[in-house]
Amino acid sequence: MTAALSSNAPKPLLAALCGVRQPVPPIWLMRQAGRYLPEYRAIRAEAPSFLEFCYNPRLAAEATLQPIRRFGFDAAILFSDILVTPHALGQSVSFESGDGPRLQPIESAADYAALREELDWARLEPVFETIERVKANLPAEVALIGFCGAPWTVASYMIAGRGTPDQTPARLFAYRQPDLFAALIDRLADVSAEYLARQFRAGAEAAQIFDSWSGVLPPAEFERWCVKPIERMLARLRASAPRPPIIAFPRGAATRLAEFAALGGLAGVGLDTAVEPAAAAAALPAPLALQGNLDPVALVAGGRALDEGVERALRGFAGRAHIFNLGHGVLPQTPIAHVERLVARVRAG
Amino acid sequence: MTAALSSNAPKPLLAALCGVRQPVPPIWLMRQAGRYLPEYRAIRAEAPSFLEFCYNPRLAAEATLQPIRRFGFDAAILFSDILVTPHALGQSVSFESGDGPRLQPIESAADYAALREELDWARLEPVFETIERVKANLPAEVALIGFCGAPWTVASYMIAGRGTPDQTPARLFAYRQPDLFAALIDRLADVSAEYLARQFRAGAEAAQIFDSWSGVLPPAEFERWCVKPIERMLARLRASAPRPPIIAFPRGAATRLAEFAALGGLAGVGLDTAVEPAAAAAALPAPLALQGNLDPVALVAGGRALDEGVERALRGFAGRAHIFNLGHGVLPQTPIAHVERLVARVRAG
């Protein structure tokens, strides 16, 4: 009876993304799968490289499911990487262990012209198979979230060829060659929308667009390279079927958050650690689900810092459809006991 | 006659810091002295290490004066480093070439207890001599700005022992050992205020407090580790003489900027690249001088990006006492011709 009842009830994450405040906020964590889990480290060793791990449906599905089994989160997020899109556009991508991604940087119009126009779907086939495998093994009340990087964030890696402290190479490229950069951004917006559409067709029930580096952009560039491209993606997604809810995470949007959150077609917005929960709850349009925003460093610290952070988020977002999450990804040194405590406290209300 | 007249007129930078809008905004640039200048690279080679360079009054004064001679800026800023305060508290500090600072990290109460209570003034004597030398050689209309790091930013290096992307070590330390961290912050606030007071007595006519890392703090921590310590510094400085104007630069303050700018005792506030000039001009208290905020990457790019950025700042801050500056420091790859063009355009109005 219980099983039958729960399979008919909407999943709490999806209900929140419809703007319906849940008595207990659904919870998942950015980077909830990963190095802080011993079971992840065990299976990670089965693939020779990080990309091969991501493209192995058995391993990627297992990594996606591990945190659900251990913590009972309300959502699983596809285990993959934002750089599979440039990889599927034909750019060389690899991951040096402990040193982040390495790409053959886009430096000229010729480099840009060498990219594919469409994603290489054969390369991405394992991602869709991962989604199908996860979907078949997910508890009934748990939602599956797909994802991709936002055009600006993905472009910043494509141009720098690596992670940088403030994406200076891409900012410089955009100032010097705005038309070429705009062409790259438009292509990324179009292929990323199509990529999410295919994730939905494979079974993803929601998706998050990660604009992890939007905060480094000055106001005019934020509008041009963060807001407009995501608007373009949302417009394309509205025209395709099925149309699951979209969460966007414009990290560092700060004073530009309200403008961003007004984008038509967003179901939820991810809030970073700098956002004051009560202020965001008061300022952002009502049907939008607010996701966030505990400091991942407080989750590492535990104790009073963790308890106070949880309490501030629960209280600040109390009147809204709230999805509990961190303000950035789980850090590798996070103790498992602190995650258990977090989940218990959120569910205790 | 001209010389006599100009020596009686207030220096434009100091007039702006009194809240008086200047017909042409005074201009200086963060990191205006440094590696992008061939004359700097030439003298830098005369000292075996970066710290020895900073502590050599002849070389440091020359580095301070070089950009004034070349570009005719309205202010010189003391050539030094924010890490001379931990160094003068007895912490080991060095600079690896191309790899940033290295400090013996503060990890425990014992490490904290090993610090001096007061700054070692003998170690800082060359800084005051540098100020005297610069002052004796500065054109009459050019103001001399002293500076120090803000307590949070300095503490973040003292705890991590190096630069990090988001100051996770200090954030974690502050969550885990808030009382010990508060003691460190209070000590830094007190000695930094005294350090600025002595810079003023040596001849500095204004000072800037750099909180380069305030943006990584969540709201409650921003209030506790950025706003309150700077408030404490300002209170101590108000009680000492002379009392030149203070500019604070809370980089990444974003939505917290108005709260920060309301601090009693501030003459100016430095604005980072994320700030929309017209919005800041409308939101911040009227007598406060607004300093900023061209993107240093636009200065590297030059051309239309530079011209548009200059125009946006000039237009956005037009109604206010405005000090033209970048939103962060000059980048090493900045072409000198672009700085010349910037100065010419700002002065052309």
C-alpha cells in the first residue's frame, strides 16, 4: 500500500519545481557523487581516465546511484561532466589527475571552424544509456536530473584550454573578437539545448544548467554572454518535447540575480553561498523554486557552523518552494557523517 | 605663477575624496606600478627577492614614481605588499617567482600565540622611508596613497599559507575555531590601523584598505569578517591624527555593497568590475567618492572594448565624486599604449 501510494504522489523535487512549497524541502547536493565517497573511489579505479569513466554507462550509472543509496536524497543527478559538449563538438578534452581539464584551446577563427556544427551523438550515446540505466534503478520518489554547462562557462574552458582563476582568456577573447565569440556561444546554446532535449527523451525528469563562471562577467557582458544564451536555450527547449523543468545556476550573479531569474521558462534558480536566503526569497518571482545555498565549507566544518547554516537556509526560504542544496559543489574532504547530519536536520525541519 | 596656483589648489584626488565632484575625474590604477612596465622590470632585477625589493626605499620609491612619470596619474600608491603586516607580526613570508606568496600557515592556537602582539616597526621602517622619499619627489598635484590589506584578506593568506581560488582554508578555520579566528582578525584590525596611522605620519595623504577576498564570504561571515573588522579599523583611525581619507575596496561585495558603504569614516569605496556604475551611483550614500571600475581585461584588449568600458564608467558615475580606476589590478600583459589611451580618453571627458 505504501509503495502504491508513493508511486502516485508527485516526486517532491518535481513538485517544488512546479512552484509548490513542500512541507519538507527536497534535498540533493551539487557533486553529491564523487571523491568524498569511498564507494565512488572504488569504482573510479575501474576506468583508466575520467572521461572513460563518464562514458561508461555501468560505472556512471553506479556513481549516480551511490549517493541515493547512502543518503536517500530526493534527486539523483546524472554523473558526467560539462566538458562532454566540447568533446562531442570535436575538441580534444582530457583530465589530468588532480590538475583539472585540458583542452586544445580555441584561439582563432580556424580553430572555431574546425569544430563540428552538431554534437557527435555517437560519442554521447553512453550518456543517454546511463540515464536509462539510472532511471530503471531509481526509487519511485527520487527524481533524475540531467545537466549541461551553460554556454559562457563551457566556452571559457574551450578558450583557455583549462581552468583559470577568473576566466581571463575567454573574457579577453570576447572583447577582442566579439563576433567570433558570439558565434561560439550561439552554437553552444543550440547544441546544449538539443543535448538536454535528448537527455529528457532518455528519461531525465529535470535539468540543471551550470553557469559556474558567470560571476566574473561585468554587467554588459553578463547580459550578453550569460543571460541571453540561456534565454536562447530555454526558447529552444520550449519548442521541443518532452519539456521537463529547468533549473539554472548562475554562480556569482549577485546583483544581477533578479534579472536572471526573470528569464521565461525557468522552473528553478540555484543560489550560491553569497546570496542571503531571506532577501532572495523576497526578491525573486514567486513561482520560481529557489535552490540552495549552504556553504560547502560549512559542510566540511560540521558542528555549529553546519547547524547554523542549515537553520539559516531553512528559515530564510521557509515561505517558498525550496530545494535544499549547497551554494557550490561538495568538497572532496567532506566527512560523510556531516552529510548524514545535514540530511537528518533538513528532514527534521 | 602656474606652479604657485596649482600648489594652492587641492589635489584632485583629495578633493574627490572630500565628496567634491571633479570636472575631470582623477585617475589612478590598482597595480599601476609593476611588471607591465619595462622600467619596473629593470629595477626589479636589482633586488634578490620581492620582499627585499619592497623593503628597499630607493627601489620601492622609484617603482611608486614610475607610473606617475610615464602616465601622469593623479595619485601614486605606495609600492609594497599586503603581506608585510603578517611578516611584521613575525610570520615567515616569501614570494616564489611566478607562483605567489608562501607563508608558514597558522594552523593552531600555538601558531597564533607565536605571533607578535604588535608589528615589528624596525621591519617596516623602510616602508615609511619609502613614503618620505616618494613625497619629496611627487608633482604638487599628485596625491600619495598608502595602503594595507583588510583583516579578512590578510588572515586568509596567513591561514592558507598561499593564494587559493576561494580561501577555503581560512573559511574552514573560521567555522571550526571562530574564537581563535576572531582573535586573529581583531589583532590584524588593530595593527593594520596603527600601520596606516604611521603611513599617514610619514606623509601618505590617503589610504586604501584592500579586501580582495571579501566576495567569497557568505552573508553572515561577510558581516563578521569583512564589515566589522574594517569598522574597527576606521574607529581606531578616527581617534588618531592626522586623519586622511580612507578608501576601502571590498572586492565581490555585490549585494552587500550598500551595507559596506554605510560604514562611518569611509571617504571612498572601490568598486569591482561586477558593479553597474549607474546603479552604484544611485544606491550609495552621496558624499562617498566612488572609485572604479573598468575591467582590467578590457584594458588588455584595447580598441572598442576599452573605449566602451571607459565611456560606460564616465557616464555611469557622471553625477558623483568619481575616481577613475580599474575594477581590479592592472594585468601584467597590459600594453602600455592602452593605458595611454585610457588616460587620454578619461581626460578628454
